Amino acid sequence: MRKFMVSIRVKGGTPEEGVSLCLSCSWGVVRKGYRAAEEEVFCRMIEPNVRVPYTVRECSAYSDRRIPSVYFMEKTAWVLLTKKAARTIGFVTSEEFRKIEGEDAEMVPPTSEERKQRAEAKSQRIP
């Protein structure tokens, strides 16, 4: 007589333990020590900042810190103007942008890597 071991999986049952959402949440603060048991997790969404004593599986206030916020994306976006009906759509230089929007218009400066690329491209154009 043979004996077989069967594993039964219940859908929607008790989930297996996984990684806490707090590790990738913008509101979570995780402090780890050198030992595996030395870990403290705090939630900054709750006032006062509360220690979370368990692994979080679902959270209604979860905000993934790996995905940029709308505010950050708006600040880093290119300027595309479509003011007049007769005007063509396209990118403008910073000088043209200031003429159109006014001197108090906010401009995000290019990174040092973008400046290097522009300088290299300019030097290759000059014979």
C-alpha cells in the first residue's frame, strides 16, 4: 500500500508570509540592526508616528516610493507650448519661454550630464 502526500491550496485563504509593504512605501520608515531580529518599522502617515508590529500585506494609504509623484513629473517635464492657433507646436528655448511666460517663470536647470552632451554636440558641429 502506497501513501501519497497531497497539498491543498485554498484560494482567498490565509496568505503566506511575504515582504512588508512598508519597505517600499513613502510613508514607511524601516530601521534595521545587524541581527535579523533587529528591525523597527514606523508609519509616518499616522500621527504620532506609530510603530508597526507586524508585516503589512495591504494598506489604504500605501504610496510606492519607487514611482515618481505627479509633482515631480510636472517639475521635470519638457515645456511644450501651444498658445496661438497659427503657431506651430514644439519645444522652445529658455529665452523664448521667458519672453512668452514672463521673467518670473520657473525653469529647471539641466543636469551636468546634459550640459556635457550639449557641449560635445556643439564641438562636433564646428569644423
